[in-house]
Amino acid sequence: MEDILSNALSILVIGMITVILILGLVVVVGNVLIRLTNKFWPLPDGPVKKGNSSGAIPAGTMAAIVAAVDTVTGGRGKITKVEKK
Amino acid sequence: MQEIFSKLFNMTAFGAITYQTVIMWAIAFVLLYLGIKKKYEPLLLVPIGFGVLLANFPGAQMGIVDASLIEVGDGRYKNLFEIAHEYGILNFLYFSLIKTGFLPPIIFMGVGALTDFGPMLRNLRLAFFGAAAQIGIFTVLIGAILLGFNMNEAASLGIIGGADGPTAIYTTIKLAPHLLGPIAIAAYSYMALVPVIIPLIANMFISKKEFQINMREMDKKYPPKHQIKNMKAVKIIFPIALGTVVAIFVPSSVPLLGMLLFGNLVKEIGTSTSRLAEAATGPIMNTATIFLGLAVGATMTAEVFLTGKTIGIIVGGFIAFALSVTGGIFAVKTYNLFVTKKINPLVGATGLSAVPMASRVANEMALKHNPANHILQYCMASNISGVIGSAVAAGILISLV
């Protein structure tokens, strides 16, 4: 019985250390990926600057249009021009 | 004439109905009532409840038989045709889909395709509380041994504390398949009771002041160092990178975690793999859920279920669950002692799996104390890391026990 209990206790210690270690790795991997993507593949942040044309589309609206076209056409469609009337 | 009546009587199941049969029917009716009327995890409790009913119709040959009956010696087993022919279709389903450990990872693939790692990636430090909330698993392992369970059974009982149905089933299949029915029932019942259990524990250990810690205010006061400038790219690379790292450290967690991360990857890639994500979350997951529920329910025959061990599992499972919630709360409390950017302890309470119900319950509790304190996205961070944590804990148990 004592053997089984000491075995269970060691599983408790090893188990908790491993779970903490793995979730620590989740944090490390996540942070490394965020830094790498921020450095090499950043997306322009904030709304797109308006051009000379007064009919420029806000970035949020544009993103919604792109997502809608992407979904409807299964990724095959492309937006070439968006005009305000 | 009497002979005809006698033959008629023998054809029916009346002669084989015992009081144990009636008790099992009552248990099945309760499970069906909880699933249908109370809507407690209906997708699982309804098939499990009906499976219990099917298994306990005398003479129907739907109950799952002991694995020793399908062994033919030298580590070899009867083939699936023989199993179906001799023991019926539910045994065919059980030995082909459950005993092989096939369905839980398939369900995890669907769970992965439904999971958004975004909240966790935005609040990475909260991922640690998904680890603290696994303490119930390992603590109850020791408690169960003291109660007379053997090591394999104790480990299967402890995993209920992870609050993750597929993980509990997968671990039990590997370690103590004879306890599959009661452990699955306990795991899913306590998951359904998250809206009762989390408030019960949280109200015991969290002070009024702690309930009011506003995470958004904290974020404004102490903004995170790094903003994510390309979330889509991070979300696509994350499951690949994490899967690779975890596979090296805990290979035995790969069947569950690997499938979870694969499901998540096909979801995050977007339109080019959307058909795979739809299949994983729709037809595949639904089919797997039906077969899993029915086959697990069918393991609960009277002779297997009506034992003292079942009561031990029900009580032990609750303790494991409650300890996991408590562990998460105290981990946050301890963390708060050393930092200025405080965390609401409810975030720790959601460090077990049970996504997203645990987060929703914690958010509602926070809103009760302060209607402007929305903590859902923070709870989701520890909640999602809890899914990873419990899969890793399962892998550890399978390797070490």
C-alpha cells in the first residue's frame, strides 16, 4: 500500500510539474510566434488612410466585403473595384 | 393450450426482469429526463441514457460484454464479424470504435475546429491557470487509492477533475475500461452541473473585493507589451508549432491534443480548408457523438454499474471537480499577492475544460457583482488552456500509471 501511495504521490508531483511546463511552453510558443509575425508579417494596423477620392471605403467595411466574397465564392473570387453611389 | 402460453411467456422478457433491471431502467429514465427536460448536456446524456436502456432490455443482447469473452488467447481477439454475430451490434460498435480508442480523438478534432485560440493568445499569461486547475486530477488519484481503488482505476477516476468528457473516456479506455460507464456518466453529469459547482466553490473562496477586480481596467492601466499585428498568421502557425513541441515532451497526449490542434488548424486556414472544418464539426462529430454515447451507455449493465465502486466514482468525481476549481482560484490568489496587475480569481475557476460553459458561468458571476465587469474573454483564455492541460494530464497518467 505504501509503495502504491508513494508512486501516486510521485505521479502528482511529476504530473503537475509537466502540466505547468507544457502550459509554460504554450506561453513561450505563443509569445515567440507573436513577435515573429509582428516582425516579418505585420498587417497594417488601424483604418486604411483615405485617399484623395472622397468615396474611399472604410477599412472595416472593406474587410467585411472581402470576407463575404471569400465565403460566397469559396476563396476564388477577387474584388477589383468597390464604388460608392 | 398451457404449453402455448408457456412458449409465449418464454418468448417475452417478463421472466428475465429482476429488481436490478428495474433500477437500471430508472437510471436510464433519469438520464433521459436530465438530457431532454433539463437540457443537461443533451447531445451526450440522451444517447448515453438510451444506451443504458438498450443494454438492460433482457434478452436483447445489447449490453457490452466483458473483454475476456472476446479474447481467443495469445493476445488475439475475435474478429468484428464474430463479435457482431455473437454479441450484437452495440458490442461491434464498442469493440471497433471505443475499445480501440478511436472516437474520443475524433471528437477532439471537432472540438478543435470549434475552438478559437484567439482569447488565449491575447492573454497568454492566463494560460498558466489552466495548469493549476488540474490539481484535482492528481489529488483524487491519491484519495481513490486510499479508498481501495487500484492505481489504474484511481487514475481514471481522477481524470473526471479535468472536466473533459472525451479525455475522461479516452483515459478510462486505456486504463480501466470496466469503469467506462460510471466514469463517463460522472464526467458528463458534473460538466452539466458547472453552473452549480463553480458558483458554489467561488462563493466559498472569493471575497467580494476580488469578485470586483475589473480585468479591462487592469488592461488599460497596465497595457500588454506586445500587440498582435497579424492574428490570422499566429493562429495558423500556433497549432503546428504547439503540436510539435508538446509531441516531443508528452507523446502520449498526441492522440487527443494532435487531433484537437489539427481540427483547429483546418478551421484557422479559412476558406481553402473550410470543407474539412465543416465535416469535422458537423457530420463526423455528430456521428461520433451518437456512437460514443450509445456504446458508453451500453457498458452500464446492472452487474457492472450496481456496485460500490460506482458510488465511489460519483463522490470522487465531484471532489476531483471541486478541487480543480479550487486549485485555479487559489493559483490566482497566490499570483495576485506578487503583482500589481491583479486577476479576477474567477479566471482561475475556469481553468478546467468544460468550454465555454465554465467561462459563461464565471462571466455571469462577475457581472452580478459589477454589471460593467465583462471577463468572458479572459476566462476563455484559461478555459482553453484547461483543455490543453487536461489532455496533457491524461497523457501523463497513461504513460506513468
